Amino acid sequence: MLGACREGRRELEGSHWLTYVIAEPCVGVKDNSCVEVCPVDCIHSDDASDMFYIDPDECIDCGVCAEVCPVEAIFFEDDLPERWSKFLGINSEYFQNR
């Protein structure tokens, strides 16, 4: 449901809430489908990055991005596969350094 917030968000690094996380399948692919459908424009990147990142302060947990991702790289944080758990920190660091 658009705009519905998930219960029980975790705070990371004291200031960022994690919602959806983009993981390794996006690296090097950087398909723009998720950016195009995001209703709040919370998915960002830059020329130096080889993937997209979801701003946890802007994300409304609608999940539309995950539905359209052609490489299935977007996960709700609690559903993120263990092998890609490092992307929780990678995503958070991207926005802390902006």
C-alpha cells in the first residue's frame, strides 16, 4: 500500500532509518526502472557510483521499486539475504557522506 509505513523500523548509525535496501545485483547494472517509479524520488546515485541507493529518510516503504527491479536487487531490510547484509552499511554510508 502506497505510503504505508512498516512497523518496527531499526535505526542505524543513530540517524538513519532503513527501509528498502539495494543490494549486489544492482552493482554494475544500474537499471533506472526503480528511479522512474519511485513516488518520492528517494533513489539516488552519482556518476562515481556503480549502483543506486535508497535514502532511508525519504523512503515511504511503498515497495514499488522492488516490484519493478529487473535484477531483483531491492529488499526490505528484514528480508535482505545474509550474503548481502553488508549493503545495509553501504547504503547508510552513501547518505552520511552526501
